[in-house]
Amino acid sequence: MRENKLSISLSIPAPRIEVWRRIADWNSQGEWMLQTKVWVTSEKKSGVGTSIAAFTGPLYKFYPRIKSPGLLDLMTVTRWEEPSRCDVLHHGNLLKGSGSFVLTEENSHRTRFDWSETILAPRAVFLLVAPFLYAGVRISLSKFARSFL
């Protein structure tokens, strides 16, 4: 296993606090994440220790009745600096590693959104899935940004 990194940055036409509120609303992330259902699995809904699950696949709306094809991503929040940074640990059966999003105020009406993932996987496997993962996240984050227009 080795660490493989992906990152995307974009500018969102909204104040940082508004972007934070919407990005940290885990249960609503499925509204803009491509073919994904997201839900909180812990009693804690925000902050360090919050557990989140996300199922991504063509039949995501039917999860958990239909569990494949798709990927179940299990995460726990490890860093929470509201309204600027959230880090998670991915600890599912297939997806392991870490991820983060960082929000930086560009001005009072614009926020820079930096997303990154460090995925633990053999390099060959990562090179096969990285283009699809990158494209899916890019499409999802662009949809998220457009929702502020």
C-alpha cells in the first residue's frame, strides 16, 4: 500500500460561513454528490468524532436494499475547525486513507474551497480508479458551487 493524493480547488460565490454550513450538513450532501447517499452514523452530528457513511453507485437510491454495484465509504471526523477546515479518516473495507476540505475567504462574498484525499492503495489500482474518482468529485463540487448562484 502507498499513499496516493488527489486534490481539487475551486472558488464558490458565497461567504465562507454559508459554504461551511452547507458542506458540513452531512445528510444533505447526497443532493449534490454524484450518485451518492450520505448519512450520519453516530449520535454526534458535527465535530471531531462524528461518523459518516456514504454509498456511491448507480443504484445509490436503493441502498441498503441493493448494496452493489457501489462503494460504501465509512468516515470519522478527526479535525474540526469551524468554519474553515474538516478532516476525515476513511476506514471502510475498500476505501482507506484521509480527506479534508479547507475553506478560505477570498472576500466577503467568495470562498476558496480546497478538497484533498490521500488514498491508501497499490499504485496500479489507484491509477485505474483515480480518473473516475477525480471526475466524480469535480462534477459534484461544481454542482455544489453552482447551488449558490
